[in-house]
Amino acid sequence: MAIDWTEMQRTARSEFDARLPRITDWSAPTPDTEWTVADLVRHMVDEQRWVAPILEGRTLADAEATLEPIRDDLAAEWHRYAEKATAAWEATPLDANVHLSYGTVTCLEYLKQQVGDIAVHTWDLARAVGGGDRLNPGLVDAVWSELELQRDMLASSGLFAPPVPIADDAPVQDRLIALTGRDPRQP
């Protein structure tokens, strides 16, 4: 069965939306050891604010020229830019090409990357704010189906910490999280 990646984007966004109200300490650590909760949410806002200009066909330099600075209310900024990103994904043909930092790819490839980023960082946020770290199973399966195929590239990319060894029969979400350098068995 084909994955509806636009629907997965909405699902991933909803998962992140559900964790934002749980933030009580913006300086709390996250499983991504280099980031606090505020750093993580700022990253998510930043990623979402690029989507609309990139999907409009702009180069990175042209897109950057259109970006407004991120305001202090990170939760509000997430909602603002995530809404714009969702609208842009829904309006853009997924076979169109976009220009990213490493080259030209289809919108579908960019969308898959965005969905994976939101899903993994939703888990990070859930762990940082306590509880609720089980993600939508359909979302997890979709992201796993993409990232598992990229295991070697991910390990050498520097985008994530090295994969955490985990049993082959562990739940899919645990294998996904471990693949991205996080230990799902740690509280």
C-alpha cells in the first residue's frame, strides 16, 4: 500500500502540536544532548519556515531573503509556520523539483525528510517534557520504511549520533529512534 506522505505530514504535525502544551521548562534537556527544549522547538520552527519558499521553487538564497526572524513565542511560531508548511505541501505537486542544500530533489523526497524530522523530534520533545512518547503507529511505520533503507547513509552523515544497538525484534518505534542515535530504553 502506498504511503500518503501529505497525510503523514499532517499526522506528524499533529503529534508535535500535542506535545507543545506540555512544555513547562524551556531550558530542560532533550535526548538530543546538544539541545534544550527551546533549541529543539526553535529548530522545528526554522525547518517549517523554509518549506513554503522552497516549495515555491526558490533557491536557498532566494528563500532565505524572504524569511522573517523567529519571534520569542516559539509555540506560536511553530503553529504559524507549521500551518504555512502544511498548506504549501497540500498545494504543491510532489513530483516537482526543489532546491536543497545538497542538490535538487523531488518535493516528495523533501516531504519524506520533513516528516521524518518532525517525527523524531516529536519523540525528543515528548521525552523532554515527560510522557506521551508513543507516536502514531502509521507515522512510525512510514518514517521507518524510509530511514531504515538509509541506515548506512545516516550513520555516516553526521546528522544524528551513531545508531544505538537494539534488538532486531524491538518495536518499530524503538528501532527507528535507535537508528537516529537515541536510546529508547533510557528514561
